[in-house]
Amino acid sequence: MARITKAGTGGAVKISTDNSTYETIAEMRSWSVEESADTVEDTNMGSSGVRSYKTTHKTWSGSADVYIAYKYGVSDTESEQLTEEDNVAALGAIAVGSTYYFKFYADDSVGTPESYNGTGIVTGVSRSVAHDGMAEMSISIQGNSALT
């Protein structure tokens, strides 16, 4: 069996409000997803002096970093900033506090792509611009379901 490594150049995050129609978040720069589990200690007197633990609740969180884009063609000399609605086609603005269905793809450019899927609440949207860099936006997500 061959092993295939994946480059990040084909990565994507897709988002949906109804779990049926997914749209790619435009101008993707990077994304990350972290899974974790809470534990409780169940060490007892018969444990031979070694602590032991049990898993309780699992969770995940994620982030998506995108470039803030502009659309051209408004006129020959003007550009118009894309709204978050433009960046997430047909879904409307990504609203802090809203729940969406997310699919995180390591590489969606070839075949059947590997993905990590779950429902999450947008907990933050951060925008930044530097004089020597790109205009960027970071979306923070708290998982609200199992990550499959």
C-alpha cells in the first residue's frame, strides 16, 4: 500500500447552514482543527502508586484564516471590497454566535478528499491589515458536535 502525503495547496473549508449545500470559504489561507478530551482521575488505593484516568467529554475547536478579497469590474478605476457574504457565497455574512456545518479538507483537488466534519459555533471573527502584508480575516470556531 502506497503512502501519499498531501500539500496544503489544495486545502479548503466548506460551510453550510443546512448540512446539504456546502460552499467553499473563498481566498483560504490556512485552517486548523484541534480535538481534545477531558479526563477525570480514578486512582484508588489498589493502583500500585500509579495514577489512572478515564476519558469523559470530547470536544474540538478550529480556525480558518482567509484573505479579505476585493471584486473588480465596478469601474476601470475603482474596486469594491467583497463583503463576508461574497466571501461565503449564498450563505450571507458569517455571524459571530451562529452555528454552521463545517467540512475541513486537507486537499480537495483530487479524487475523494479526506475531510473532518462537524457542527460549530463561530466564536470570533478577527480582521487585520498590515502596511507590508495582506488584508486578512480569522474565523474562530467551537465544535458543537462530534468531529467525524
